[in-house]
Amino acid sequence: MSSSTSPTIIVTGDRTTGPLHLGHFAGSLQTRLTLQESHTPLILLADTQALADHQGDYRAVRQAVIDVALDYLAVGINPQKSTVLIQSMVPELAELSFYLMNLVSVARLERNPTVKSELRAKGYEGEDRNIAAGFLSYPVSQAADIIALRGTLIPVGEDQLPMIEQTNEIVRRFNRMVGENILNECEALLSNTTRLPGIDGKGKMSRVAGNHIALSASADEITAAVNKMYTDAQHLTINSPGQIKGNVVFAFLDAFDPDTEQVAQLKAHYAHGGLADSVIKARLNDVLQALIGPIRSRRAQFAQDPDAVLSMLLCGSAKARQTAALTLHKVKTAMGMYYF
């Protein structure tokens, strides 16, 4: 583990597969907003990793970089307080990834629970699965990002905990290999809402599953999504007692409704009977409209000046590259990879 006297360095980010949704907001963005008031987080747009998600469609990855950057700015990520960078613009990350791949077996990558879950979601199962090598090895790339940027505290969702575990395994193996503690381990920082369900109640919210609500969703899209939300299949009449556990509407109210006392009263009423699904859905719709409306408006304003957005990303990438280059130099020196 990193020394208690070492500075806390926040490293986090997202694969740029498309615009962000409420799952990202609950799982990591709110935490980042808090952390940027006391630290200078490094927030990485993982476009290189996203290439495996958009095989052959590089334009989609480029657009997703802009989309995610706009979402960051819209929710309140401040480039004066946080360093936002593009993965591909820090080539040291790719070089370090290549060295670290030699410390991880294919079998270990396939055992990673996060990878296994994503393989199932993408239908890459069975002997004939057509998996891009870049996708299977993206945990190593993610580890390289954390290691190169000297991250010590990593805000993640619960589903990403295996990635932090694998990162620390790589750090320990590298340090043993070179015979000294060149690299530091890191710790995960979970948000209060570690796993936001999809609107269908089937697993976590995901763009792939189509059960998400985008941070840029229109008012009508929000209402439609709330109306589709799974509640309780046994709540057949208003007077029937309803289940709170597994009820997606209440999961969202817990995550986003600031009036926790009122939510508790609604839960008690629903569990006792006498409260219609339409009532709790109407409340959630009001809560989400109030949350997403201003985000959507700010996003539209930032989108009017794409050059300013790109300038922010260029500056952040240049700043982060200085740290990554120093880490890579230490790694190559320890490995004896300089010959002249």
C-alpha cells in the first residue's frame, strides 16, 4: 500500500463509448465533484480502450471523447480544479501497458469478474467468441493509467473493484521482479451509490443494455424512462402492500432525491399499501427533471464552443504526460531498458 506520508493522488476516468448516464453520475461523477474541491483529480478519457468497443469505427470513438468531455463540464467538472486528459495523447501509457502485459496471464484476465461480466453483456461467450485482444487486456491498460499517473486513491463503482485488485497485483509483481518498490499500490474509493440499477431492474444501468437515462436526456425521454421503470410485479392494486427491495423507482429516489425524510415516508406508505406506482414515479420524474435539466442546458452551452473543449483536453493531456513520462523512465530504468 502507498505510504501514509505520500500525497493523495486521485486518478479516475471513463472509457469513451458514448455519452454518460445517471449510473456514471451516481457511481463516480458526484464523488469527483467533491474531490476536486480538496484535490486536483486526474480524469482520463480512455479512448484507446474504447477502440475495442467500437471495432472499426474510429469516428465513433472521437465523437465519444467530445461527448464525455461535454458531460464532464456540464455536471461541474472544473478544468481549473481537475486535470482532464485524453488517453491516446499520452503515449507513455501505451508503452507502459505493453511492459505490464508480460506480468499478467490470459487466464488471469479471463478470471477478472468485471471482464467476465462485460464479455457476457457483449455476447462473447463460447469457443467461437470473437474477442479483440485489446478488449481482453484492457484491465492492464487501466492499471497502466493508474500506475503512470501515480494514482493512490481511485474513485470507482463497485463493479470496478476487481480492476483495482488486479492493478495492485501487477504493482506487487513488478516490484518483486525488479527487487525494489518502484511503484505504489492504490486504494478504491466507493461512492455512496455503488451500483445504480437499470430502469428494467435487470443488472446495472448500461448503454449496451439500453436500460439507461443519459445525462443529456430530454424532458420527454426522462418521463418515458421513468414510466417504464420496474417497480413490484406483485403490487397489483393500490391497496396491495408493495416491495421496496428491488424496486427501481425507490433505488433512484434513494440515489437522487435530496428529501430523504419524504422518501422514507413514501417507502413506509408503499410497503403498508395504499400508494400507487404512478405517485412514486411522478415524484421521481420531478426529481430527475430538476437534476438533468440544468445539466442538459449547460451541456448545450459548452457544445457551442468545441474548440474551447479541445483546448482544455490538450492542456490537461500535456500536463499529465509529464507525470507519465517520469513514471515510465523509472520503470524502464528498473528494467534495464536503456542501452546507451
